[in-house]
Amino acid sequence: MKHLLTLLLSLITIASCNAGDPVTFVYQGEVAGIMCIHCTNKVEAAMKKLPDVQSVKITRNEKGGLPRLEIIATNARITREDAVKALGDDAKMYDIRSLKLVKAK
């Protein structure tokens, strides 16, 4: 089902874009273990190592939950498992609880 959603979003986006316009995909999730700006910078730097990532942003959850992770990339196949691997040894300290493709633009 996940692969079908990814394929469908990719096809819709490609069909709606003009030639030469970059297609970007927005991923959102939650990450546990972030306590300070140093933690934020470490996780953001790790996520930027993922293929075709253009930007990474971690923000506080206004409702008091886990910090929110947003990744914008030109790759429609980034998974939570990819994000955990990108953390390397730091995956012991930071836990990517969720990461899903939410839209293509």
C-alpha cells in the first residue's frame, strides 16, 4: 500500500509539473531524544545525508509531544529505516518514531 501511494503521488506530481520544474516530496515524522540545539543540529545533519534531501527542519511540537521532523527531498523513496540508518551510532540516542511521505509538490 505504501509503495502504491508513493507511485501515485509521483505520477500526479510529474503530470502536473511543467518540464524542468523540480518535483519535491515532503516527509513528516516525530523524533525522540532531542533535548537541545546540539541534538537538533546532529539529527538534521544526519538526515541531510539521505539521497536527494534538499532541507531538514526539526521543530518543537506545540502540543507538548515529540519534536516534529520535516524532510524535503527530490526522492520519493525515503523510509523511516533509511533515516535510522543515516543516524548511524546516534540511533542509540535519537529515535525516529515515524516518517511518512505526506505530499508531493
